[in-house]
Amino acid sequence: MFAYVVRRCFTGVIMLIVMSFVTYFLFFASPIDPGRFACGKSCPPALIKQTDKALGFDKPWPVQWKDFAIGVVKGRDYPEDPALRKSAPELISHCPAPCLGYSQVNLINVTTELKDKIPISVSLALVAFVMWIIGGISLGAVAALTKGSIIDRGVVGTSLVFYAFPTFWMGLFLIEFPAIKWGLVQVPSYTSIADGGVWGWLSNLFLPGLTLALFYMAGYVRITRAFVLESMSEDYLRTAKAKGLAPRKILFKHTMRAALTPIVTLAGLDLAGLLGGAIITEQVFNFNGLGKLAVDSTQTFDLPTVVGLVLLLAAFVIVANIIVDILYAVIDPRVRVG
Amino acid sequence: MSFQESQLEVSEPIDPKITPTGLIAGQSPTQLALGRFRRDRLSMISFWIVVFYFLAGIVSPILVKVGVSKPLANDQKLLNIDLGGVPNGAWGGTSWHHLLGVEPRTGTDFLSRLSYGITFSLTIAISATIVAVVIGVVLGIISGFSGGWVDAIIGRFIDMTLSFPQTLMLLALSATGVALFAKILPGDTSDAIPNGVYEVLVLGLFGWPSIARLIRGQVLSIREREFIDAARLSGASRRRIYFKEILPNLWAPVLVQFTLIMPAYVSAEAALSFLGVGIPVPTPTLGNILGDSVNFSGSDFSYFFYPALLLAIIVVSFNLLGDGLRDALDPKGDR
């Protein structure tokens, strides 16, 4: 088991290295001139050159990638160029490890920038996750237990309809009608636990969480329903019934267990994708998380931020994959790892 | 799974067609699948909705050419300038001339715009699906059939593509990507063609891994079958085995994947338009109509609601059709 985890982590790291290389190729081999966007449209060419030099954008991309990789492990100092350092030693700024670069648009280290946004995106993802897991699994189980009835069709149909409406439309609908016109809930704006307490934090996350949950729930309703139905025809369930187990015990201990493995797979990947920021939902609700940062930084061609975001998001997915595989072995004793 | 007695007894439903000679006619698997599909009412309804959607996509450019539908004609007279260009009259200015009302700000007939928008959305979704399915199927077959290090490399490649944040990459690469296509294709960076080609390629290039995984799994079992051995022994080339021997056995999963991925791309097109990297106006697509309609969520409900409803109907019916096809094509579907 331990050897397996170590091996998976090792391949994960290798994959991240390859991905950072590919990302660097995609962005820094492109004709976009990062220095140009650093100092605005009417920037004299000399200043562009100097910005490029200070941030190391004048070097060929493989060298830039090497600097970046060293920065992640050891940290790095700006400006890169020795001549510039000598001429203005007071401007030298240190970017401690893990240094993901320096955003020339927001004038801040990418690592710090990301760190500030992570709590917002993670809060949103967790609230949405809890909502759709509880909703999806219980509705899926209800649908399976009432198979073929009007309740079953209603549950499956409604969840599919909510999935079909685009997320951004659903979000704006929820803001416009339940929040503004009907006044049922407040128009959300992110408040941290430190500022608004647990209730303030949670109530502001309700609508955006619901928007995401309505979209993701359909998949869980479907999977739970399918696997609960499948396990109902298994022999062990007949045995459990025959030996007189209480129906509730059968449902939770035997039937739902079959659905657990596929749910964990799906949930792990969905959650990992969301932790890196719900790009559309954050945009709709104007939450200043990773997703909004992604949109903003692509619009301003803030390449160091984009690269940092891509790698952070990829790391979330890779880690989630490893955790899901380990969880398999915990949930299902038949699974052997190694 | 245990080998139950009941599985031996229950096979296909017995629907013998008694021929004039009194013999029972056999049914091919395709006929059986078609029969199963036709019996499922929900699948049939969604099938006809999808057919209608395709027809609308094909007919609307013709109607535009003929001049019946005018998706680009402005008519400011129908708008209330004092309220910021919202249409006069109830339900977005619905009248006999404008069955779904008119568009705010321009006064264009909304039905014309929506139906012409279907044409472009459909084109983008189908093209992106074809790109994803072709890459996915080819790599899936190669990976599953070859095994060994080829399989391992393609497997890692799949993992890596799945780990890339798709939406972010699409956003981040759009400026360079569109500029690149604007150089080799007609039209500049604000035209529909370079933007459309970029969108199709990137959606397709990030969409193939799940298909490749699925196809690989299928190929793993197909390659052990006798006819593959026979083809190998008779000296068939690899390409022949891939495309003439294996591929014909995969049409069922490919068809199902196609119908399940299409609606995701219709939605993706809308989401990208909302984020500002889709097809630019005035060319209508469901996506950019929706992206604009959300600005009128408070002031023009019908303009806000119709495009989302249309998109939802399309997504739901494609999904139901895909599910229906999967159930119908599954030989154990009658269990």
C-alpha cells in the first residue's frame, strides 16, 4: 500500500513537470509579448524591453521554463538580469519558494496572489459539494426505490432539466428572481468567516452553491439510481432480506454500498475541478476567487498568473486521482493495489 | 457476477414473425435493437425533437437566403428607446409578424435569430464532436490493440489531457489561437470563421480522452476474438485490422458517445460566449444570443427565457436519445 502511494505520487510529480513544460511551450512560444502587456498600450519599446529583461521574458522559452522550475523549488530573485541588478539594487525583490513567477499586471507574486484567492474558491466548492452530494444521493436512492413510479420519473426528469440549463443562466436567474424580485434570499457577496461569522459566510454561499449543485446533481442522481437498482437484484440482498434485516439497514449497509465506488470516483474528480475555481459561477456572482482570476488574467494576458493557475488546477486533479484510487482500496476490500 | 439460472431462460423477447411458409423469421441484432428503441416512448419523442432540431438547422439558412427569415435586419421602431431599447408590447413585442417577439436594442425578429443560431451552434457542436470522436477512436483502437509501451504512453497522454483545466486553456489560448487562424483562414480576428475553427479544434482536442478510454476498453475484448486472429494469420496489415476489422464492431459505443457529447458541446459553446471568447455578433449562435440575453434578465423576460429554454430542450433530448440508444443497443437490454 505504502509503496503504491509513493509510486503514484512520483508519477504525479513527473506529470506535473511535463505539464509545466507543455504549458510553457504553449504560452511562451506564442507571439504574445508579455512585457508589452505589463506597461500598457502606449508603452515605448525601450520600456517593453526593460520589463522583458527584468522578468526574464527575453530569454528563449526552455530557459524560462528552467528558471521557473528552479523558482518553484528554491525561490528566485527579480530582476533576473545581472546588469539591471547592479544598476538598481534597491529594486531586487525575492520570491520565496514555491515561487510561481511574478505577475507583471497585478504587481504581486503569483504564489501570494493564488493564496489569497484559494479560500473563496474552496468555500464555494465545499458548500456546493455538500449540497449536491446530499441531494444527489438521497434523490437517486428515492428514485431507485420507487422505480417506474411518477416520483422516480419526476426526480430523474427534474434533475436532468436543471442540468440542461446553462450554469451562467441559472445563476443569473437565481439572482434576478429569488433574490432581487422575490426577496427570499440576499444577493450574495463573499464574506469570510472572520468577517461575517459562520452564518454570514454560509448564507452568502447559498445561491452560488445552489447554482453549481443543480448542475452537478444530475450525474449523482443517475449513478446512485443505477447502482442501487443493480444491487437490488444481487443474491446478497436477497439473503439480507431473507434473514430478516430491517429495511433501513439493508438500504444503508448493503444497497448503498454498491453505489459508493462510482460516486467516489465522480465526486473526487468533480470536486477537484471545482476547487480550482468555478470560472463561470464566480464570474456570475462576482466572487473574487481563482475562477474570476482566471478570466481576468487571460483578458489582461497576465501569463505568469495563467501558468500558475493551470499548474495549480492540474495539481488538484492529479492529487484527487491519487486520493480516489487509495479510497477504492479502503471502500472495496476486493480492490488490491500495488 | 454469478451465473444465474434466470439469465439462461430469459433471452430476447419472442416476437416471431410467422412467414407465409409457416417458418419463424430470425431477426438480426440491429432489427432487435431498433425494435427495442421504437418501443421506448421517451426515446422516440427525443429522437423526433433531435430530428426537428437538425431540420431547423438545415432549413434556416435557406429561409435566410430566400428572405423569409431576417436575422440581421434591424427595426428600431419596435423598441422603447426610453427604457433602454426594450421591445414595445408584452412578451418581448410578440405579434403575428414576430412570433417570439423582437430582440432588444436591435429590433430583429427573435425567431429568425434563434433558428439561424441553431445552424451555427449545430455546426460547431457537430464539428467539435467529430474531432473528439475521430481522435478518441483512433487512439483508443491503437492503444487497446497494441498494448505494451504504446498503450502506456497513450494512457499517460490521456491522463495529462484530462488534468489540463479545459475552460482556462480555452480562454488563455484564445487570443493567439484566433490570431493564428485569422492568418490562414478568410476573415480577421473578429469574424466568425477563425473564432469558430479555434473553438471547434480546442473543444475537440480536450474532449477526446474519455472516448479513447472507453474505446480502448472495448478493443481489449475485441482483440481476443477469433476473427482478429484470422485476420492476423492471413497477413492483414495493422491498418486493415484497425479500421476494417475492429472499427465496424465499435459503431454502437461510438454512436452513443456521439449523442452524449454533442449536447455538452452545445452547452460549452454557450458558456464560452458568456465568457467572451465565442463567435462574435452579428453572427447568431445559441451561445451568443444567450450570453446577451442574460443582460436583460430583469427587463425582458421572454428574451431572457426563450434561448435558455431552447438550449435546455436540446440538451435534454440529446441526453435522453443517447440513453435510449445505449439501452437499445445493449444486447442484454431486455433483462
